[in-house]
Amino acid sequence: MRKILILLVLILSVGFIACSDSGSSKDKIYTITFDANEGTGVPTPVEAIYGKPMPAISIIPERTGYDFVGYFDDKTGGTKYYNADLTSAANWGKKENTMLYAQWVLEEGTVAITITYNNNGGTGTMEPQTVLENTEVTLRANTFTRGGHTFEGWATSASGSVVYANEETFPIGVSNIDLYAVWNEIPTYQITFNSNAGDATGEIPPVRVALGAILPTISDVKVRREGLFIVGYFDASTGGKMYYQSYNQNMAYGGDPVLSPVGGGWDKEADTVLYAQWTTTPPYGK
């Protein structure tokens, strides 16, 4: 009986391992896509099996002035998976769907120049651009950003004016080019809050806002008048346009009001004073 039990355990174990291997084999197939990396022409996506040679592909990419050297898992460096003749250079070694990139070397007798992009006080990185000398180049689209600024174009020095527009096409010579992002600061305007009453206590610090921007919500407003409540803040001491509405359900019981912006973005291209207007009725919130 003991031998029978041992035999059953072995049979079940072998079956479990076989099932596990069968299930995991399906997980070893990954989709491979291709990027010509500044060239033209790529194969259609293929499926690679982990640990096996790369599947057959066709279409060798082309790039003027360059020789194709193979497909790699990075735009520069990385692991080579296809040779220049599209034969497998290695067994597939990644457990994920992957993009492979064409890599290039200059044809004998050709010369390339490099265009370098500098964020010049912004944030982000952009890859250098390599082009053949005495040809035409189209600049890369800017991907740098800078808070409170708009991108204007490219200068050839850190403090220079715009020389090239975003994605501009122009003839290029024989020298490397360093380009610097040119930024234009978005103007902001100071908003000052006036209690509009000599007997009011407390104050609201000024805020700054750009044209078209949504005004910030102001919490815990400490401006007070005995027996009166803030309706909101307007661009005139009486009447005018409301820019802030007072809102707080508990204000009648001693809670601090909240000023919520009204309407669209800020619409004045100037520093502005907003005036509190008052009521004897607590403006309950929604």
C-alpha cells in the first residue's frame, strides 16, 4: 500500500510540473516592434519566444549617408538582437513586449554634425540630433518646459534671441550647433483685497495671477465686521464685477468664510484692488 501511495504522489507531481510548464510556455511569447531611429522602413511586429533565437524578419531600413548595423533594445548601445542582414544576433532575453531600434554608422567618406538642445533654465532633456553636413535639417519638436514661461524658439547662445523656430527646417553647414531654449515669462498681476470698511478687522494677503488663470481659492478668511457678512469681493466698492464669492455654511456660527473664484479666468492686464461688499444676511453655502 505504501508503494502505491508513493507512486500516486510521483504521478501527480509529474503531472503538476507538466501542467506548470505548459502554462508558463505561453507566457514566454512577447511582441517585438521596430523603430527605424531616423531611418525609413521597418518590419511588421513579430512574436519572440524567451530563450529562443529571434524570429525571421524582412525589410532592411535605410538612411541616407548611413549603414544599418542591426536592431538593438536601445537607440544607442544596448543589446543587439538582429544583425545587419536581419539574422538573429542573440536569443530573446526579455520577459516583456519590447521596441527594438535600428542603429547606424556613417558611410565611409561621409561626415555628420551634431545639434545639441539645452533647456536653458527649463526642465527635461532632449536627445542630440545627428545630421549629415551640408544638408537640410528639421529641428526636433521642443519638449522642454518651464513653469510660468512660454517657449519662444531656439537661440545659439544662452542669452541670445530666437534664431530658429520650433521644428524649423533650414540648410545646415559643417559645424556642430548648440541650441538654447528661449523663454518668455508669462506676466502676472497682483490682486489686493480691500475690506471696504473702516471698522473691519483682519486682512487677506495679496495674490498674483496670470491673465486667463483661475483665481486661487482663499480659505480661513479672517476679515470681520460686527453683525455683517462678506458677500464677496468685487472690482468696485459698490456694484462692479464679482471675482470672489464668500462661501461657508458655518459662517453664521463663527466659522471662517472661504472665498471661491467666480466665473472664468482672470481678465485684467493690470494690478487690481478687489473690494469686499457686505450684507446682514449670512451667505450660506450650497
